[in-house]
Amino acid sequence: MRSWPSRLRKPPRIEIIPMIDVMMFLLVFFVLISLNALPSRGLKVSLPYAADAAHLDVPKRVTLTLSADGEVYLDGAKTSLAELSDQLRALERTDKLTVIIAGDQSARLQPLVSVLDALKRAGIGSASIIAKPE
């Protein structure tokens, strides 16, 4: 009887290089989507023409921040309540404003009322206050 030499069996290997390639592709894809580098706004269409097309005015956002110690910040720049009305009036001349008030939860009520008075003097009729859900 003839015997055949036994072959050494190699253990199976899982190749991870293709998996790494796929993961890198997905990472790049999601980063580009999150940065809006790839257009993801819907279908591309050719809009019709109109004789009197109106342009929508997008209001400019301004954030007023009230700190716990009563300081007032306009878009991150420290300002005083006396200058706030003039600064808001100047911004309102160039663009329509949307004012968002972000206050510290331990801020006193008087700086908020003073800010609302400054908004009224500047001619801004509405403002939003930022809060987080409980």
C-alpha cells in the first residue's frame, strides 16, 4: 500500500486590509457629507422665470449673552447696556435682525429687563430666549 505524504494545513487567515479600505472610504464619505462638500440638497432642477421674482430676506442672527455676573455680550463681544441699543440699531439698518438671548440660569432678572428695554429702543419687536429641556 502506498502512503501519501501528509500536507501541513495552514490555519485560515482573515485579511483585514480590504476591510480597512472600506472603513476609510466610509469615513471620508461621512466627513464630506457633514462638511457639505458633497451636494445633498435634493434634485437639481431648472427653475422657471418670472417677470417679478421676489427675493426672500434672510434675517441676520444676533446672539445676546447674559452672564451670571450681569455682563452683556453681543455675538461674543463684551458690550455695555448703554451701547447695546446703538449697536443693534446699526445692525438693523443693514439687515433684518433675529435676536436670540442666551442667559445663564443663575443670571439676575434686571439685566434681562435692561436688554429687553435696549431691544425696544433699537426698534426690534421680537426676541427669542434659548433654553434646554429638563
